Amino acid sequence: MRKVYHNIVRIAGNVIAVEADNVANNELAEVISSQGKSLAQVIRLQDNLVYLQVFAGSRGVSTGDPVRFLGKRMQISASEMLLGRILNGCGEPRDGRPELNIDMVDIGGPSVNPSRRIIPRNMIRTNIPMIDVFNTLVESQKLPIFSIAGEPYNQLLARIALQAEVDVIIIGGMGLKYDDYLYLRNTLENQGALNRSVFIVHTAADPTVECLMVPDMALAVAEKYALEGKRVLTLLTDMTNFADAKKEIAITMEQIPSNRGYPGDLYSQLASRYEKAVDFDGAGSITILAVTTMPGDDVTHPVPDNTGYITEGQFYLRNGRIEPFGSLSRLKQQVNGKTRKDHRAIMDAMIRLYAEYKNSLEKQSMGFLMSAWDNKLLKYGKLFEARMMDLSVNISLEDALDLGWKTLAECFDKNEVGMKTDLINEFWPKAQDGKN
């Protein structure tokens, strides 16, 4: 039997402090108050004081209430039966179905030993041209989606969840508006993707402390499935809400604030989650795509700024599109030379010409005289945005490459695109030859 303590010495927000001994960090406890039993987790040990965050909030808790430590960490089921389930930020069922208590795994464990990792080598197809062609997603990659409030990043995650060529999808929602939660849930259900997914949800109306548990639970389940040989894609939204929850707890505990009030260990907190991405030697893989909203579209904000040092590139979602400039997949060269031999050439040529289109667009807006080359670029830029950047476009990588050649042929002559002759001879559309 674990010892019960009755000496709560401090209550601040959802954090309580108890005088106790023989307690481990991240250990679970039960707080028995007038509101009933509430689950809590140890978040700090200082001398003989143990600080706990109460998941349901500290309302109704008094200094004489008993606290019983459970001698274990937070756990979640990683059974095959978890597929198709929707859980809340405490790991409890949100779908009205029975709770699962088999194949339990601890959450928040260490990152994978580097000796178990292998070099990323496999592409994850999404049927989104701006990803597959220009910033290829690679197994075991960790990538943020930088965006601002109001952009369709949840819709983008839903599309990726439906179309990504992986075995399992784990979705972790943090601070979701209820409409966004319903959209994600209904999309997965209606399109038949929920049966290969696990959806862990924290809404804006739920206790703040539950937000902190979502990525750890999602990644613990992902790791268990990956060790069983499955290719797992973990989609997280929104890591800025996670960081804000960390900030709120740190302020409650009167920790010395760092940049813009965030805790000084923000980098370590983010890195410990992102570094769970791995391609196991002899098993499966974990790939992480995580939305990071930027207040005021400020990339120097502490959350995106720290994230950029941890991850392997980023996607910029602006005006409902993945921007070609700024978006980067640092691992794309590991795979896009193995897809089709014209992949890299098309990628480089189309982005280079789109950059020239931007210059011509600026000249046009300033009233300069347009040359014949400028007019070709203006036609090309509009086709590129409609055929490649529009997120409603849903085509395979091979069809996207063919469409790229078709777009170039509709706008330019063969000798204007700056590509190798052998590739032009093989892939240039026969029916068109720069006839504008």
C-alpha cells in the first residue's frame, strides 16, 4: 500500500504542493476532495515538497484533503483494439465505448537509442503536389507546419490522414475548437480512415493540464506500433497550444520566465517530443507532422523559433496554400532521386521559373513594360498556382510530374526551361512544343 498524505501546503491554479517522500517525478497520484477523486501527476520535486498538476483542476481541493501516490507513471493502452478509438487528454474514452486496460505502456519515456535508428530512405506519398514533388515527406522525418490562426491546417492534416501511404495514423489535438474536433472526427469517420487511426483530443474547453499529455500519449502509442513493424504517421495540432500550456504551468509555479514568458526549458520540452521520430532497424517507423501556429505571423516567436532548430525543415501554410519559398524538406534528397529520374529536374526548374514569375509580377504591378518572356512567366505562374499549389489538387506523384511537363510545354519552348536534353527528349509532351 502506498502512503496517504494529508498536508497540502499550497494550491495555485491547477498545481498543488504536498509534503511527501519516496516519490518519483511524473508519478501519478489521486487527490480526494469534495468533488471526488481527481488524477494528478508529479511535475516537480523540491526538497520535501512534491508539486502535482491536477488534471480536473484544483477546484474543491482543500489543504486537508488526502493525496495518495499510485507508484506508477501515466499509461495508455497500445493494443490493436485502440485503432478506431477517440480518447481525451487523460487517455479516457471520448467515443462512449469501453475503456481499454490491456497492453499498457508508459508515456513520456526517453527518445530512441541512436544505435536503433537507420538513415531515412522511404518516401511517404500524400497525393499533394507541393509535398510529393517539391518537399517530399520521408519516413521518420519530423516537420512542423508553420501557419497562423484561420489557415486550413486542420483540413490539410485531415487530407494527409486520409491519403498518406502509411499503416497507422495517430492524431493528437491540443486546444482544438469544438468545430475543429468535429471536423476531424467526422472526416475520418465518413472517409473510412478512422479504423486505421487513433484520435487523442484536448479541446479548448478541457482542463489546460490535459493538453500537456496529448503528444506524449500519441507518441507512446506510435512507438509501440512502430516496434511491431508498422509505419506510423503522427499528426499533432497545435504545438503552440502545448507550449502555452507549459507556460501557464510555469507561471503558476513561479518559475523564472524566459523569452516572452515561456519557460527556460521550452527547447528541451519540444525536442523531447520531436526526437521520437525514428526509423527502427528491423521494425517500423514514426514520422511526425506538427502544426505550429505563429502569433502575428512572427517566425521569431519562441515556439516556431525553437522548433526550427529541432526539426528537419518546415512547411509554410499561407493563404490556403503551401508556399514554395520557405518550405523545406531537408531529407527530400534521400528519396526524390529514387522516384523517377526527372523528379529533381522538374522540381528545380518549376521553382526557378516560379521565382522569375514573382519578379515579373512585381514589374507588372509597378507599371513596367512587359516583355514576351514576362508574359510567358505570367501565364506559367497562374498555371503553377492552380495545378500545383492549390490544396484541392489530388494526384499521384507520377501524374504531378507529367502535369509539370505539360505546364512547361504550354508556356515555354524546349530551349527556355534550362533542363537536360535527354530528359526533354524523353518527357516533353509530343503534342505541345511551346505553342503559346
